Amino acid sequence: MKTLSNAVMAVLLAGGATVALAQPAVAQKQKKEEQKGDQLKLSNEVRGPAAQAQTALSAKDVATAAPLVAAVEAAAKTDDEKYIAAALRLNLEVIQPGGPNNANLVAPLDALIASPRTAQADKAKYTYQRGVIAANAKDAPGALRFFEQAQQLGYNDPNLPLQLVKLKMDSGDIAGGSAALAKMVDEQMAAGQKPSEDIFRYAIARNNTAKNPTEARAWMRRYLTAYPTPKNWRDMLVFWGIQPQSMATLDKSQKVDLYRLLRSGKALADQYDYEIYAQWTFDQGLPWESKAVLTEGKAAGKIPANSPDAGSLLAAANKSISNEGSMAAVEGRAMKAADGKLAASTADAYLGTGEYAKAITLYRAALQKGGVDANTVNTRLGIALTNSGDKAAAKTAFQAVTGTPRADIAAWWIDFLDHPPVA
């Protein structure tokens, strides 16, 4: 937590601690306050040095004020006098040459917090400052305790909720900090306000480090609801399931379904995205999709015209497509087959070429015939339906997917339907 500057500390602390002592010119006003029970009652032993100390403090005359404040402290016996002594001591420490020493502020702050003569608004402010001191001393539990007390006393600062979250997490209470931050963010979103992107990324990172993938995924969902940019979509999918040591462990076939989402959302970022996606589809016997992806990458200017990897892969894809021949004959055999395996693989081919109506028919036939992994087929059926524009049917297909990680991949596609990338 950032240490407060001396100037800011002085303003915050001095505002509520300065005590205006009785002066003859306002005797009638004091009499009215005394009748209300608001006027401090001081003995002569305290009143004289306190008034002199106040004058010296106003002039920032530390040398003169120091022995006078000490005299007030020594003579103070009642709650009123102890309140005056603590207030004067606080003001004296604030104006020390070179700025206040936090360690020397603790005693007067604690005394003022405990005093029955301190107004609640001032107690809240002093309690907050005790939290600042504890935080600067790397005492996260202590700072958290003081900040929570300050909040309960009514201290209102826009940064306080975030300070509490950070302290909870720094104290090891990742779940508590995340829950508090989620409440704050959800309330702001409901009110039409968007917290900073850094807030979401902070929560995602802390929960991921704490090995809390469910909460990290929830924060990703919040993030993409608030900021559904192509870059953010790519960042979250790569972080979740594509990069090495990602949150979820996926095979190439499952990662390709994430790349398909990025392709549908025009969120493929660069040459690497296009070429690795194309390579993986080619490896899975889908040269049609590999060719389509490479062609799109070149047209978008993401793959250089002279890229040797893209050139050789495109040549291999074209050769494989030529060897495969027409898919119409394969489609006919698939519809007559006893099980759905050929129908599913043929549907995958049509999915890559963008012939979504044919892919949908074949995926549904595969599910009806059986003998296939229904979760994989339903995922791909949902993708084909999404790209065909039938969002309602797509959601139904995705919602039929069960098991890890297929259900998680389907959930990403449902989120995509609700909050597609927007440039």
C-alpha cells in the first residue's frame, strides 16, 4: 500500500484533532454549549498550558509546544483532559521537522479512538489512519482490522473497499477478498458502471495463483461481460486452455474448438494463431479447415505472403484435399452407416469449409446413430449452429455437453453467444 505523503497525513490527521480552547470573546457561545453538555471541562492545571500549546502548534513552533504538551499530558486526569492531551500530542507529532514518525502517532491516535469525547466521524478517520500505519508496517491483519472498524464507524473513501480486498488477499484470505471484490464489482456493474480492467485481471491472477480455478473462471466471465474485446477474449482463452501450463489441460482437438471460437469472433491475433490453428486441424485430418484458416490469415494480412511454414502447410492441405476427392460420396455413405462415426468426421470437414447446414445435419445423424463421443459431437454441433446464426439451438447443444473439460469448453461458447467480441 502506498505510504501517504507527509502533507496528506498532516491534513488528514490535523483536521479532526485540532482543539479550539475557550476564549473570553466567545464566552456566551461556550455557555450555551456547556448547557448542552458539549463543552470540554478543563482544570486550571490543564487549561493554561493547553492554550499556550495550541498557540505554539498553530505557529508550528515545535520547540515551544513540546514541553507544554508534556505538561498537559502529566496533568490530565479526566476524560476531557485526556482527550485534549491526546489531540495536542497528535498535532505536535504531525508537525515534527521532516514529517511525522508513524510510530509516534500510534499512542495519541489510540487514545483519541478510545476517548468518549471523540466524535464518531473523527474516530472513523483516526481508525483509518491506524490502518494506514499498520499497512505501511506490513502488518496486513492489523491494517485489515482497523480498516474494517473504520468502515463500520462510517469512514467513506472510494479506495477503502479495494484496500480491504487487497489486505484480505495479502493476509491469505483469497476467497474472502475475492468475494468482497465480486460484491463491489457486481454492484457497480448493476448500476451501469464499469470498474477498471485491472480489477478483473488482478482477481483472475490472484485466484489462479491460489489454485482456485472455479473462482478464476467466474472472474473471467465478469471480465468478458464488461470488456468483451477481441484481445480480451483471446487473452482469456489462451490463459485458460491454450498456452502451456494453462488453467485447464486440453488436448489438441479440444484446443482447436477454442481456436474455432476465436475465429468465429474474429479474435485470432497474429501469424502464430493462424498457423498453429491450421497445423492442428491438418494434423486431425481436416485439410479443408486448415486451408480456410490459412487463406483467411493471408487475406487479413496476419500471415506474410512469403511465410515458408504457411506456404508448405497450404500446399500439403491442397494435396490432401485433392486426394480426398468429393465429400458428397462420403456424406452418402455416412448417412447409411450403422454408427455415427463417419457422419461425425464428415460433419467436421463441412464445419471447416463453412458448410454449416450440412455439418448440422451430419452431427445430428451421428448423435442419433450413436457410437460417438456425444459431448464432442454436441460441442461441434453447437459451433456449427452458432456460425449458422441459430443461437437458441446452439445453446441447447452446448448445454447438453457434460464432463470435464468438454462442458467447460461449451460454457465458453455460451459466453461467446451472450457477449461476443466487440472491437
